[in-house]
Amino acid sequence: AQSVSQHNHHVILSEAASLELGCNYSYGGTVNLFWYVQYPGQHLQLLLKYFSGDPLVKGIKGFEAEFIKSKFSFNLRKPSVQWSDTAEYFCAVNANNNNDMRFGAGTRLTVKP
Amino acid sequence: GAGVSQTPSNKVTEKGKYVELRCDPISGHTALYWYRQSLGQGPEFLIYFQGTGAADDSGLPNDRFFAVRPEGSVSTLKIQRTERGDSAVYLCASSLAGVGGEQFFGPGTRLTVL
């Protein structure tokens, strides 16, 4: 079945640690890829997206993600996390220009000051 | 520059009752989406509107769920004969473009069915 998998349910890091959150999808064909973030008490908001072109995309707040087509992956990275990055992170895929967007289950990130 | 708004923010109802959830998208956004998010899960697609018409309702779980957008702006998600399993956060999102465009999410309506 088509799906979006986020490998880590809860990640706990200290400030200044490096972050990598995994995302894999099982769709074939053309995909648009997204990472959304939900800070405590706030709405879901877009961190970054990939439609085409350079597979390494830069987003807001120092986040980046790399699309590796051969691995069906779109992992999110940040070299040095801050306490304010504590949030839930969702990977999402829009496949073959379908109307729906499929989300992963989310990864909760806790950054200890 | 108001964002997407949703009302009510919380709704508690009894099993078997009818509920309506409202979404007010960003002005000028033609595309509108409804999602349902259960505890510990990501948002699950329900329905997509382009203008006034439901372009894709393939995510609606059954015929108790229905949504309208009569004037191409505000949308209402309607749930008949609610069940305990309908308890979730219902999210609305809108975008300028249709498919693949950045979606802007509202705060959600938390529905609890007792």
C-alpha cells in the first residue's frame, strides 16, 4: 500500500546537537515532497518543499532536506538544533499530482536546553 | 492578513448527534482541503474543493460525512449520526494553487464524541 513512513516517533536532543529525521514513501511516479512543523499550541506550517530541480532544498530556520529518489527518501536535517525547535514534524507526499496529500505519523522532537 | 480560521475550536457531542464544522480560508485561495488527525497520527485527507465543487472526496470515510462550499469560500464539514470513532482534530487548509501548492492550515476543531 502507498504510505509515508517516519521512522522516529520521539527524538530527544540537547541544544547544538545535529538533527536528522527520516522520511520514506512508497509512491511511484512523480512526487512533491513536504516537511511541515507544528510548534506547541500552533498551526501546522510549511518548513520546506521539493517539487523538482536541486534535490537538496533549504527551508526556514536553518532546516534542509535531501530528496534521494533511489531510496524513496526525503530526510530532514539541521546541523545545530535550538530549544525553540521543540515541535512535531510531519513529512508529506503529494504523488502524481493527485489531489490528496499523504502525511506520515509525525516525529516529536524535544530539545533540552 | 488573516490566516485560515476554524470554528468551533472545540466541540463535544453525544453519539448519534449531528455536527457542523466551519472553515474560513485565506481570502482568494481557491483550493480548500479538509483533513482529520487522530491522536498520534498525521493528518488524513478527507476532501478537496477547487472553487465551489468537490474535486476529490475520496477520503471521506463513509456517507455520514459530507462537506460543502457553496460560494467558493467558507466550507462546512457535516457529520451525521456521530460515532465515538469520529473523535479527532479536524483540520482545514487552503492554497492559492490547486494540487501541489503550499497549503496553509487552520488551528483545527477538536471533536469529541461521548
